[in-house]
Amino acid sequence: MKQTIIFSTILILTLALTGCGGGKSNNSNTQTGSSNYTCNGGGEVKHGYQLPPCPDPVKNDETLLGIDSNNNGVRDDVEIWIYNTYDTYIPCVEQEVNVTVDNGDIVRAFKDVCETS
């Protein structure tokens, strides 16, 4: 039991130090925060969805969770980036289908059918 605890502790510390580089960084090109991303399009409506306003970069980078003004669980800068990067709208409709299950019964189900470009 004691050996398992010691092994687990060593493994966790090794992974933690490897993941963060052990705290040693001689690379002058290392960027921190989201300073390499410029928020564009905050506050716009895209495909009927109101994007949150662009957050203040300094306040946004104070914590890992950042600013989430619409309380949907996604940082506002990340949400805006996703909507700007994946801007293609593909309309989908639900189509009713009959599905036969293992015992032979037929049940009604729905599947999404999306237009292809």
C-alpha cells in the first residue's frame, strides 16, 4: 500500500513537471495568455445568435475561466472565436423514421437531415 502511494505521487509529480516544462523556460518566444488573439465581432448577431461583447483582455486573462457574460459556460473570447472560425450555417430538419428493435417491435425515432453543399 505504501509503495503504491509513493509510486502514484512520483508519477503525478513527473507528469505535472513534464506538462509545464518543469518551470524552466529559456524560450524568449513563449506567449502567455490570449495576447495572440484579437477579438473581432463581439456583440454581433450571427445566424440568429447574439454573440457576447468582446471582453477586456486584461480582466479576461486574470483567471482560466475568463469572462463569461452570458453564463453559458464558455469564455466569451472563445465563444466569439468559435462563431467566427466556423461561420458556415447548415440548416437541418428532423425527419421521422421507423426503427425495428431486437424484439421485432417498430418504434418511431427522429434523425437530423442536413443540407449538403
